Amino acid sequence: MKKFKVKVDWRRLSRISLRVLVAAAFLTSLGFTEHRRNEMLCREIIINVDDSDGNGFVRKDDIAQLILDKFGKLNGKELHSINISLLEKIIDGNPFVLKAQVFSTIDGKLVVEVKQRTPVVRVINAFNESFYIDDGGVLMPLSEKFSAHVPVANGNIFNRETEQRIRRITAGEINDTSFYPTLLEKIFMVSDYVRSHEFWNAQIEQVYINGEGEMELIPRVGNQTILFGDEKGMDEKFNKLYTFYKEGLSKTGWNQYKTINVTFKDQVVCSK
């Protein structure tokens, strides 16, 4: 009977064995780490509040007190017993918080990252109620601790702080004659445009809604009123106004005119 020789690829077998050993070691280490993690106690709570936009609505002490009120003292508790998703949800419930992220580290620290909302305009309605609209179209209450340096919208505004969010309008919708934004949405669009342009952000301090429901802009420099109309053609209106500032007012003086009307196509009409 003929015998067959089996050729063994020892090099390939060694590589496979090594991979099996590495995988087994990894799984063992993972199990050990998970076991250790379940037993680990919370050593420290680290709270980071993003104030890069200059907002001071939320402070570390506010978040620390909120955690204490809702969860009690977390230092010394087992990390796995802390409901991180619930903690995030509670912090997100703060009207000044845009987003909260909570996670634990392998050395027993609980980290809380907080991103604040950024207001673009403060609205004072006809009932003397006041609130902010943030850059996402969300209505925010005022804060007793911080006042944002943003334009103020007032005048014939009868909206109350009842909506939680207004629509963010696209450029195409702004000039669509079949689209009808609300007054707050118009105010938001113009204010958001102002905030996104350095010159206008420094120059426009007030949006006044007159008796016809049209916008009048009040600048920081100069005594004139800018008759702006509605939100349609914002780019053209602001471009005309900028050209007039640069080539007109810079020569005649900032207080030469009482009103500057940019509602007419391709022209700026002024009155002394």
C-alpha cells in the first residue's frame, strides 16, 4: 500500500498560532478591563464648558450643582452605576445648552463636555417680553448671569416666546414669492446675516419693526435710520449699503442724512 507524505508549512502554521494567541490575549485583557471598569469608582468629575464664542450663559458651577441636585454626590460611586445617557439628557434640558457629552475614562474620571447656544438677536416684543433667538433658530430665555452682545429687535412684534424653534430659511426660499416666512423668521434671517459679516456685526445694533411690518436698521455709527424693508434681496441691499458707506458717507460725513432707503432696486435713496 502506497503511503502519502504530508508536507507541513510550519511557517504558515506559526503565523496562525501567533494570531490565535494574540486574539486570546486580547479577549482576556478585554474581559479583565471590563471587570476592572465595573469595579472602578468615580475619582473625579471634570466639567468643560465651551466659551470660545464669548458666551457666559453656562458656568462649571451651574453644571456641577445640576449634577449634585439630580444625582447626588458621584465621587466614590461605581462608574457603571452612573446613568450617563440620562445625565446628558438632563444637561441638554438646560435652555442655554446646545449639546452635552458625558463619558468616563479608564482612570476613573467622569468627563462632562458642554457646548453653549449662540444667540444672534435679542427680541423685545410689544408686550415687553424679551428672549433670544440662537444661530439654530431656537428661542432662548434671558439669563440673570450674562447678557449677549447682539442686535436688539423691537417695535411691532406680537410674537411671544411660545415656539421652541423657527425655520432656517435657505437662500432660494428667501426670494421665492410663494414662500411666506413669519416675522420672527424674517428677523432671524437678517440678524443671522448681520452676525456672519464682520462689518455689519460691528455696525448694526437694532432691528426695528415699523407699523407696516417692515424692518428699519439702526447703526452704531451715524444718526440715520436704514429703511430695509423685508428680508428679500438681502445680499443686494447690504452690498448697496456698504458701497454707499464707502463711497458716500465717508466723504459727506456719517450724520449727513436722516434716512437711507435701500428698498429700491439698484439705487439708494437718502433724505436729510
